[in-house]
Amino acid sequence: MLQDLIAGSGLVALTVLIHTVGLILIAAATPPLARLLGFHNHDVGRTLVMTGTVLGILALLTLEVWSWAAAYALLGATRDWADALYLSTAMFSTIGYGEIHIEPTWRLLTALEGINGFLLIGWSTAYLVGAATRHGPFRRGEHF
């Protein structure tokens, strides 16, 4: 159990760091890129900005899921990389791991990933709502 807590805490810290840096980079790149491409002047352009923002967040979440999968593979919690990636994706998205059998010693680690994924996906959603009103096609008072 201590091994799960140590590994899980390290992975939570790593994924929060990835998410923080990634969102800072997305936030810094979005306005100047939108102006450069002329996307800030019309709804179609602002919709493209939101699409890029969503894809950027998806890239961050993918990197975070792969970080957990690498840990499962390195720790021997799964049979192979495919199972590790599937397990990580299912746990991070809080779907659960019904089809993958894991040893009871790893249950706490997978539960920590579920909590981590729930928090980071929620943070991503909050970021997207803010971005939609700042850079996207939605305006405060008009759509919210």
C-alpha cells in the first residue's frame, strides 16, 4: 500500500505539473496566434481557436494518461503496454477497468489515477469555459 501511495503521489504531482505548464503555454499562445491568423474577428475563426484549444488540452490529457500507463508497465501491474494504456485510459476517465484483471496490490494506485483524472478533466472543463468566453465564439451576458 505504501508503494501505491508513493507512486501515485508522484504521478499526481507529475500530471499536475504537465497540466499547469501545458495550460500556461496554451493560454500564452492562443491570443497572439488568433490575431496573427485573423481568427479573433469572426465566429468561425473563434470556433477554430476553440477547436485548437480543445486539441491542445487533449494532447495534455493524452500525455498524462501515458504517464500513468508507463508507470503500470514499469511496475508490472499489467501484462503488456496495451493493457497498461487501456487500464490508464479507463481509470483516468473514471470509466473503470472491468475488462482488465489487476492484482489487488494495485487497486489503490488505480483509484488514485481515477481521482487524478477526475480533477484534471474538471480543471480542463473549467479552462474551456473561460476560454470560450475570452477567445471563443461565446460572450458573457450574451451566451452565459
